Amino acid sequence: MTWSQWWGYRESIVSTDKDDFGVYELIDGDEYVIYIGSGQVKTRLLDHLNKKEFPMAEQYRVEYCVTETECRIREQQLLQAYKNAHGKLPMYNERIGLTI
């Protein structure tokens, strides 16, 4: 699996993405990872945008997976790696009370 390039986190761009399973990272204007998530990419990102859940997010990138289970495992790996490197989870993962 490899990451896509960074894309603008806007409905007009997200709506053209594939709705395959994947993990994704959102970054703010300073290029700090503020959220790591997984699921059917287009559906999840559009849902986040419609709910205005991550107002600081400016870009996203995706790593597509074969199965939903593979995505969940990869998401946990990315969250653990982030926590190991920074001592905490990304800002919005922390806010939703995620624990790993």
C-alpha cells in the first residue's frame, strides 16, 4: 500500500475520489496531521465535510486497502505510530475520545 498525493479537502475534490476502502490522513494549514480515519473513503470524507467535523483540515491523502478489516488494522498501526512519535493521538482523534 502506498499513500496518494495530498488533495485539497473540499467537497468538489472529495466527490471525485473512489469510494473504495482505505485509510486517510487530514492535515491542517501547517501540515500537521490532525485526524487519521478509515472506511469507504469518499463516503467517510463527504460525511466529515457535511458535518463540519474537522474545520482546520485543509488537505487529505489516502492509502487504499483491499478489505475493511485490512483498513482497520492499518488505521490502528498508523495511530500507534503517531502516538509513539508524538506522545498522543492526532488532535481530532483525541477529541473524539479514541484510545489505543
